[in-house]
Amino acid sequence: MKIDSKKVMAITFGVFMVEGMIHYNIGKNSKSNDKKYVIPPAKDLLKAAVVVSVFSFITSELVSKYANE
């Protein structure tokens, strides 16, 4: 079975961005009783998206290489 690295990257990106937003809100709300869930400011969101994209790409390449052996 051939692994589609683009699908792996897209799925990994989606899952890890959701996880990142959860972690962001946990940190933002850690000292507060007010548990609002928010999206980070655009600059921070873009930074997170770049980091997640890089690691999603690395993951997709590794999965494609080793799963297809």
C-alpha cells in the first residue's frame, strides 16, 4: 500500500494545530478562573502554523519512507 505523503501532512497539520490551540488556551487560562477559549493573535497563530507545518512535513516524509518499505 502506497502512503500519500500529502494526506499524511494535511491530517498531521490539522490534528497538531488543534492540539496547539488547546495547549495555548491551557497556558493562557492557567492562572485564571475565567476559562475562555480563544484563538491566539494573528502573529502568534502564524508562528504556530509555521512550526506545525515544518513538523508535519517531516512526519509525512518519514511515514512515507518507512511505511512503504
